Amino acid sequence: MQRSAPFARAMAMAVAIAGIMSSAASASLQQAQIAELGPYVSRGKGQGHSNRRAPGAHKAAHRAAMKLRRIKKHKARCK
């Protein structure tokens, strides 16, 4: 199984837009050619991740465990 390069579709779209920007004479012509490309369609946000979760939410259990260890260590030192 051959894996695709990350962001290959996005990079291809960026190269196409850069080519249009460098070759088109006027701004209206650039906009028309970019509109002909169509919208960028993503294939998803990776495997096994939900896009509804906050950026640090999957670390909540780890943060809670680290805090508990720090509290226990502090209480042991204060005896």
C-alpha cells in the first residue's frame, strides 16, 4: 500500500493558484481563473480524531494524573 504525501491535494491547489497569479494580467481575470478551479475539498482531518474536540482535550486525563502526583509529592514533603 502506497501512502500519499501529506497535504498533497492542498499543495497542488496552492501551486495552481500561484501559477494563475503569476500568469494572469488583471485581478478580475485572476479571480475568474481561480473560480474555474472549483472549491478545495478536504478528505478529512486524519484518522481516529474527532474535529469536535478542543485542541488540548485529549490530554485532560494526563494533566489530572500529573496534578495528583504533584499533590501527593507535596503532601509527603510537608509531613
